[in-house]
Amino acid sequence: MAKKVTQSDEDSDEKDKNLKTSYSLKDLPGVGDATIKKLKDAGIMSIRTLAMYPLHKLMDEAGIGEKTAEKIIKVAQDIEKMGFKSADLIWEKRRALNKLTTGSPNLDELLIGGIEPGAVTELFGEYRTGKTQLAHQLCVNVQLPYEQGGLEGAALYIDSEGTFRPERIIQMALAKDLDHNSLLKNIIIGRAYNSDHQILLVKEAPKIISEKKIKLIVVDSLIGHFRSEYIGRGALSERQQILNTHIHDLLRLTETYDELAVVFTNQVSARPDVFYGNPLIHTGGHIVAHGATIRIFLRKGKGEQRIAKVVDAPHIPEQDAVFSITENGISD
């Protein structure tokens, strides 16, 4: 005999549904194992990632039909409550945000606490201004306890120029009396050999972020391969479109995973039409400028000193800070 469904049963089911706070792709209605496999193969590992995925990208990369894609994105967005919210809730979240120390109190003060999770930070400057040195130091510092300015997580380092050096990590670890073997195990390296490979490594990042507790992603450098592979004005438009998608993939990661900071380094070029003032400008044009949340220009000072200037940030005024690069790492 079939059980009679009462109003109290329905209320109980609705209450259970509301109490559930953790959802996986398997909770999507009408989605079978085959579709879940397609989503994961495309790097979509969670409901939150799916909720932020553009419709056309989901169709192209996961091979899902338009109607199905629209349906599951809408359900994911409903689950994540991706509607409007009051500014006080955003303020409460930002007040509780842990920042990642750079190792330099001066630089941390400039950045109002350090490198910001949930944002993409660009470090650009000439050769030997400290971009890669800062990237190495952040890979060490992210593993520190919260009370020491760390995020108690691991680092994912995408090396496009072959400049990552474990020896430098060991130097920085010894300066802090840390176990360098443990630190090195928590820095996952992806050597990008061309722009397509670099893009692929970013797309595959979600497969290891949760597993390895990644709290920092470094791309060093962002545009090196693009500059060498897309040559001439005829290739500029295609390069910028691809680069725009690449940067937004990085931005989406910071929105998807809690307490994840993304830092990329960038090169500079000299403008021949500038006769007075600084002729140097970051590469990548407006696409890179608009893509980065916080942009920091690095230049050389006296001896070991370097000067960092915030040139663009939603909440930080344009100002300078002096820091040093020593054998022990980044300091004042």
C-alpha cells in the first residue's frame, strides 16, 4: 500500500532541503554520470564553478547542448544564491579577509595588509626589478600560519620562462628556520612551454586546487609566450581575445575558491613617442590592465632596494613603498 504524503511530510522535505549547505555536481537534477564526466573533464569540479561558467564556454568545452547548459547553470546559480546582496554583507566578508604577507612590512602597508585573496594582482617592471623574487617569496609565505601572515595553504606555480628555482625557496626557508623539504612539496610547478599549454594548465588547475589546498596561484610571466607567438599587427586582435579569455579564467578561479590569491608577472616595453617622464608601459594593453584587480609597478632603487608603486586598485591610492631583495628573501 502506497504511503500517503501529508503536508507535514512535504514541509519536512523542504526543511531538509534548506538545511543542506553542501552540494556537489551529483545533486543537479536530471544530470547523469556522463554529463558529470563531461563537466569534470572541462575542469568544472564544483557547483560554484558551474554557476560562474559562461553559457557558450560550457557548450564548447563540455560538449553540452544549449538547453541542458542553460538549465544546469540556472540551478547552480540558484544553489549559490548568485543574486543581489546588501553592501554590509560584502563588508563583513572583506573585514574577515586574511591577507598574504609579502615579507616586507613596507610593502604590506602599501597593500593594506598584503596580497589579497579573491583578487588578481599584477607585478610588472623591467628585468631584475624583483617580480620573480616576490613570486618565490609568496610561495613560501602562503604556507605560514595565519598569525604570521600566511594562509596555511600550498602554491601552484605556472612557470612560462623557466625561472623557478627550488634553490631560492631553500634559501628563503632557511632564513625563516622552516623545513625546506616540506615547503617544496607544497609548491606545485607547471612548466608552460607555449601559450596553448599555459592556457591548458590554468584550465586544469581546479583538478588540484581542492586536493592540494592551493591558496596561491602564480603565473610567471603572463604574456611571454603570447608576445613571441603572436607577432605583428595582423595577429594582435587574435592575441588579445585569447589573452582576455585567459585572464578571465584566472579571475574566475579567485571567485570560485575561498581564500585563493592569484599573482601574475608581466613585462614592460618602451614607448618611442614619450620624450619626458617614464616611457615604460606594461605589455598586454587594456586587456591586461582591466583584467588585473591590483596592479603594482616595480622599479630598481639603490643596491638591493626596489620601489613598488600601486598604479591601479579599487581601494588603494597611488603611492610608493621601498623594499629590499636580500639573500634571505624579501624584506625592508
